[in-house]
Amino acid sequence: MGQVGLFWFTNDLRIDNNAALNRAAREVDKLICFASVPPAGNALAINQPGQLSANRMQFLLESLEDLNHSLGAYDQHLIVSNDSSINAIAQLITQHNISQVYGTGITGVYESRQWQIMTKRYPMIGFHQVGDNRIFDPASLPFQTENLPDSFSKFRRIVENLEIKPTVPKPNFLPPSPAQPQPWPAQLQQFQRSTTALFAGGETAASAHLHNYFRSGLASTYKQTRNGLDGMDYSTKFSPWLANGCLSPGQIIGDLRQYEQQVESNDSTYWIYFELLWREYFQYYADKHTARLFAFSGISKRRPTTSFYPQRFKKWCAGSTPYPIVNACMKQLNSTGYMSNRGRQLVASCLVHELGLDWRYGAAYMEQQLIDYDMASNWGNWQYLAGVGADPRGHRQFNLAKQTQTYDPDGLFIERWQGNNADSTLDYTDAADWPVASQ
Ligand SMILES: Cc1cc2nc3c(=O)[nH]c(=O)nc-3n(C[C@H](O)[C@H](O)[C@H](O)COP(=O)(O)OP(=O)(O)OC[C@H]3O[C@@H](n4cnc5c(N)ncnc54)[C@H](O)[C@@H]3O)c2cc1C
């Protein structure tokens, strides 16, 4: 009997430009394609611990369905479990005598730990992590992870002219699966879908969006429009697909370079690359700082001054603070699973400065809600805004009134998302100054 392999899909839910899948296709005779989703309300296996919002779950489910559909063209199918990845893979190893396991390199100390546990538990099995979802080949970087520059600007100057990693084509062929298709977990089958989602998950939708974005000409004005708050056109909207690996940064940069050659190369097209470099920076930042990404003092020695105000946090999450712009952004997030970059900066600044809360609550809430949740970008940006991360200035408070005037001068965004429809009191106290519930 030949070699049986297992391909463990995580945040690489695509067939094109998937170096690990190509390698598995070449090396084994039979192949099981596997992914796990978090059990409802329990540990999250694909990315991070936590609970997924309905928006995030829908995007993930659609991405898995699309992948399964594309695998069908290779006479393959996706096995999906909502047991922990480790338990589910252990069962498949025993049932199918698997000798090789493949996956794409994944960022994150806890995500990598799962892979390490498997490698230790099964020393007789070959474990292969091939490629990653980054722009550059780590081997081509002129520094080791531990010497990552402490600011984005220094990093950018070092890397921006390096060659990007070449993309790899879709495999011509995939080995057949030794396992029969299985029904997907009931939690997925019974999932109540929203019909008003902003984004459709999956590689097919990602490729269509990539194509349409560059065909639309919007790339030529990105730098002027990128700070918008609402709508599909002011920024690229690549992030949900990037975060789930339905699209890789290399594919985006390939199309960007083509646009620059065939249509126009200007400040705006450069700025799309510049922003993708921010994403890249945070991936290395997560490699370097491992669990400190989740520490209250971040990578600094300073512990922010905060207190525990559960009511304030609840108000922030629900979009019912005394700050209309923040409320509008939070309601947009709760309703769609997406928020603009400008909005994320404002709500994070408000949580840290106006509300005096521990920044990690905000980061954890976004982890639950964002359909583009990316461990490194989310926690890295939050640290930056909380003044405990890679910001050389160390402290950044946005003036919410001024920001509202600049970015929502006519109040249309606030009106659309009912940001004014809120309680203008932040804290309720009794006569002796003890906190009490609002009613
Ligand atoms: C508090 C906070 C939390 C964030 N959490 C996430 C997250 O979980 N996932 C995520 O992908 N981005 C996160 N970002 C970064 C940024 O807000 C989003 O990447 C961006 O809004 C996504 O929309 P877009 O694709 O239209 O971005 P565009 O403006 O079109 O940018 C193009 C791409 O560049 C990258 N990018 C842009 N800005 C940043 C940035 N500041 N940091 C890292 N990468 C960037 C993204 O991959 C994005 O898709 C966060 C920012 C803040 C301030």
C-alpha cells in the first residue's frame, strides 16, 4: 500500500497558490483533505480561542463550502470536524494509516502549538509545514525574527524592494481520498445564514473581487479614499479573504504590479503595497513576541492605567457610549462583521482613553466579531493603539469630535448606523458613588 497523506487546512482555504497542497499532491498516493471548525460556543480550532460571531461563522462556512466544491473538480472532498483538530486528526491517523501530514505555515504561538503537539505525539509520521501566507520568503529577509526592527518604518525601508515570493499554480491533480465523504457537523448544516452579508466567503468570491477591484480603477485613488468609514469602494476590502487564506498577499501584489504596468502606477498603488507591508510586519511581530502579544503591558515595560468597568465595556460593545461616531462604528461591526481601518482606530482609542478599559477586552471582542480577524494584525494594532506596542510615539489618542468633523462632516455615517441613538451617560452611581445599573 502507498503513502497516505492528510492535508490540514487552517487559514489557507484555497487551492491556487497553495505550495503545501502542491507538495502533498506530488508526494502521497492517497490524500485526506481536512479542516476543523470550532464547536459552538467553545474553543476555536482554526485560529484562536474564543467564540465566533454569526458573521464570522458564515464567512468561514462559505469558505469551506467553496473549497469543498473546488476539491470536487479533483474528485476530492473536504472532511470537516467540530471536534478539536488534534482529536479529529488522531482518529483519521488511526483509521487510515496516515504517514504524512501537510499544512501551510501558520502565525501564532497557540496555533503553532497544536502542530507541535501532533509532531511530538506521532514521531513516526512526517509533518510538513510548507510556505505561509506572507509576502516574502523568510529566508530572503536580511534579519532573523528576534532582530525584527522595533518600528514599522525601519522594517519597511529594509524590505520594500526585496523580491516577493513567487506564486505557485493550482495542482494539476490531487491523489484520491481513502475516506468516504462524511456529513458536516450539525452545527454547520443547521447554521442560520444571513441573506444580507456584505462579503461572500471562499476562494471563488476572492478571485472575482480581486479581478473586479483592479478592473474598477479604484486602485488609482486608494490613498485619497482609504480613510472612509462606509461603503465598498473606499478601500480594497481584501482583508476577509486574506485572513481566511482564500487569497494570498502574493496574488494581490501580482495583480497590483500588472495594474501598475498596464494602467497606472502612482502614490495610491504604492500605498496598497505599503498597507500590505503593515500586515507583513505584524506577522513577524507575532513570531518575535509570541505570547507577549496578549500581555497587558504588551512588548513594553509599562502597564497602562485602567480599571474594570463592566458596564462601560458592555456599552462599548453594543454601541451605546456617549460618543456617536464610536457607536456607529460598533453597530456597523456588530451588524456586518467589518469596520473600516479609521473606525477601528477610533473605537480602540475610545476604549483605551475615554473609557479607561483594558485594551485586551477590545481586542478579544474584535477577535469574535471581525470576519477579517487576523491574530497578528488584530493584537498588533491593538497594542500599537494602547501604547504598549510598536508605536515609537507610544501614546495615540484620537480627538473623537475632530475626527467626526473630518470623516463624517454631514453626520451621514452616524445617522445610517444610529450612533446618536444611545445613552449619553457613561456611568451611573448611587448617592454614595457606588456604580449601579442604568435602570
Ligand atoms: C484596532 C485594530 C484592529 C485590527 N484588526 C485587524 C484584523 O483582525 N485583521 C486585519 O486584517 N486587519 C486588522 N486591522 C487593520 C485594518 O484595519 C484592516 O486590515 C483593514 O481595515 C481591512 O480593510 P481593507 O482590506 O479594505 O484594507 P485596505 O485599506 O484596503 O488595506 C489593504 C490591506 O492591507 C492590510 N492592512 C491595511 N491596514 C493594516 C493595518 N493597520 N495593519 C495590518 N494590516 C493592514 C490588510 O491586509 C488590508 O486588506 C486592525 C486595525 C486596527 C486599528
